[in-house]
Amino acid sequence: MSHGDAPFSVSCLPEPAVTFLGLSPALWQSLGLTAQLAAITTVVLGIVGLPLAHWLNTTRWRAAPLVETLVSLPIVLPPTVIGFYLLIGFSPEHAPGSWWQQVFGAPLAFSFTGLVIASVLYSLPFAVQPFQAALRSVPPEMLDAGSALGAGPVRVWLRVHLPLAWRGIAAGLTLGFAHTLGEFGVVLMIGGSIPGVTRVASIALYDEVQRMDYRQAHTFAATLLIISFLLLLAVTLLQRHRHLTRSV
Amino acid sequence: MQTPRCREKFREGSLGFNFTQFFFASLALGIALRIPSAALAAPAPSASTVSVAAAANLIYVLDALDAAFTRQGDHSVVTIASGASGNLAAQIRNGAPYDVFLSADPVHIRSLIVSGHADEQSFAVFAHGQLVLWTTRPSIRLTEIATAINDTRVNRIAIANPITAPYGAAAKAVLDRLNLWSAAQTRLVFGESIAQTAQFVETGNADIGFVALSLVLAPQLKNKGQWIPVPDELHPPLLQAAVLTERGTKNPAAKRYLAFLRGEEARQILKRFGYLIPE
């Protein structure tokens, strides 16, 4: 047994010298990437989630509770369960990963698109449930009035129903955005920590802690804390206003 | 307008998703579940438990090693926590309750000795790890490292995080040494440990990857895909070193475990998993 005379392999990547507001360019990049991911996810959540919420509210289909439960599942499901299934599903070795690779020529795992898909699945209930509550809160008389004035159901939905429910919808969108910022477990499993592609803020913070750069980690954690606080404050204000105006 | 307002409020309260309620309910549930588990964890761990923090390249060989250790008549229970060596060292420095630390790079042990978290006397290099290039893609024929990296069908190349995982640092050294780093860089994906890196390749999400020989020789992954060895001289040696943590020095079972690792039976098992044994 060799004692103490072992050669050492010290591995260090060059430390970025330029910092802005105390954060390295790599961390700013991850923050920008996260904002981009959250924004795209929020748009998709709006496009998919609003019709879904409306349908769940109005359908008389017997299996609807099953669909509603499926949509809500990510609230309780460990992110690693989603991450595991996505990792298997994204694999080009079998469908749907192989199908995706054939059509688009690039694999889904370790890609930004893959993260968007994962984020939409993962944040869906956080947007759809406020959407459902918001759409329900519009008095049916208002919608009836719209129909009576000759507008079709789609027009009523777009021009009367959605505008009247805007606070709740905004709360749902903000919550979806904020929840995507908080995503970690799923991205850790399917992201591969590629700078500028899948190395989102939560992963960058994790890497920073692992390399024991606590100074950067502190600044970055505080930044994320403030952003999350402000987003949740916005949700709270949107929801409070709704409750207060109603009880008047 | 009064009637619909009352009704809508009722409906929202009973069916709607109230974020504040949900938050406090989960908080209460969390606290409720947390207290009994904290109470259970409070008694000091029995002396016949050896808690091992092991570099991820060792996860499969440790199954065989621990079975042999128990077979020897030691009734100690061995628990394994695995991860990238750098991550485990950081955990130990922050008070993680491990008795033995098995690192894929002695540098992490050195730093723990210097900070007083590990026992210098017990330090020993017990094996040399080997790096391989692995694929599970039937369409890819592995012949040479450079050919594989430059293969246009290779979209994703998995390596472990070079900062925390010694096998990742070795993979980076190989790519640097062969002047392939810039060719590979845009296609690299980083596993959190060498085990996650292997999992990227195993699931086919990465086309090729630099992993530990001990993983592709393990029963779980044997005969999956093909691999070629990476010459040792292309990277710093992957010395597997063991040490007792400060806590482990008070655990006789942990000392027996360390002695076992250096014994003949353990050497035979390590060789079977592709490790070279220092004389």
C-alpha cells in the first residue's frame, strides 16, 4: 500500500474574472436561460392550460376526474419520478424519443426543447388550477349576456370570459413561471448541465455549491430568493385583490 | 348580482386551488412527518454499523465487497452513500455521518486530513481505476477515441463533471491531450457523478461516454454495448483511496472494514471489476 506518496490530480477550471453585481458571467448566463425557459413555458402553459381548464370546468364526461387528477399529479409526485420517465421516454432507443429524433433530427434529452416539455408537464397544475378557479369566478350571467348579444361561444370565451378572469389567469401564469424557476430534480436528471442550453439557475447554484464557491453561491441564492419572493408577492396581490373586491 | 357572487365564492372555496392553504397544509404535514423521523434518528448509531461514503465508480464493486465482508463473519451492517468524490468530501466537511470515505482521487482525502475531518494514519490507496469509452448504440463501432469523437452521428458525449468527479477530470484530460476538446465541447453533457454519466449512455440518451471500467464490467451492465479502454498515460491516475473519517476512528467495525479492503479477498474482487491493484 502506498502511503502519502500518491500523485495528485488537481482539476480546476479557470475562474471567470469579470463579474457583474457580484455574479460571474456563467451565473448570469444560467439566469438568462432560466428566464427564457420560464417565459416559453408560461406561454405554452397559457395556450394549453386555458382551454384545458375551461374544458375541465364544463365537461360532463365521466372520465374528466381522471384527467383532472393526472394534471394535478406533479404537485405530489417526486420530480425524480417525472425525470426518470422522461429520461426513458426521451431515449432515441425507443418511442417517443426515436420518433422525435427521426422527425426533428436531434435528441430530446439534454436539449432546451426537452426542458420546455418537462417544465410544461411539471408546472401544469400550478397554472391550470388557478385558471379553473378564475374561469369559475366569472358569473354565468355575464357570459349569457354575451351570448344574448349575438356572440358565438368562442367569441364569448375570448372577449368576455377571459378578460373578466384576467386576475386569476395572471396569477396562474405567474405561478407557472415561478414554479419553472424552482425546477431542479427533473432538470438534474434530463439536463446534463450544458452551459447556455440546460444549465439553468437551480443547477448552476448546485454546481457552485459542489465546487464550494460559497461566495458566488450566496450571491446567487439571494438573487433567486428575491426573484421568487417578488413573483409570489405578485401572485398574492393578484389573488387578494380578487377576494377583497368580491366581498365588498 | 348578490346571488351569483355568493355562489361563485362557495364554488371556488370548495373546488379551487388555494395556494396559501396548500402551502400551510404541506408545511404542517412536513413538520408532522419530520418529528418522528428525527426522534428515531436521535439514538447514537450502533457500533456494528459502518457508514461508507463511496465514489460513484465503486457502486457495483461495493455490492460484491460488502457481501464478502459480511460473509467473513463480520456482522456489521454496511451502508453506502455514493456520489462524486468532491461532493462527498464537501458533505463530510459539513458534518455528514460517514465512518469511511472511499475517494476516486486522493486529493479530496488530503483536503479532509488537512482540515481535521479525516485520519491520516488510515489513508491508503487500495486500487487503480480505469477509464473506458462506452456506447450502447448498435450503429456506432468503437475503434479509436478520435474516430468516435469526430463521428458525425455522435450528437452527445457524456463525461462526468470535471470539477467534482475524478473520472470527469480524467475524461477532460484525455480530450485535452488528444486535442479533441474543442471538437467535443459543444456535444458534451455532464453527469453529476460517473454513475449518472454511465446512466446517460446506458439509456441511449448520450451516444458515447467516458465511464469507469468497473461500471461496464459490473453484472448489471456487462454485455451492454461496446467499450474500448482509454490508455492510462492520457490522464492522471485514478487512484482509489480509503480513509477513516474523524467519526470513523471511534468505530472498530469501520477499522475492520478498511483492513478488509486491503486484504486478499477484496483484491480479487476488485481485479474482477477491472481495477489494478497496487503492490
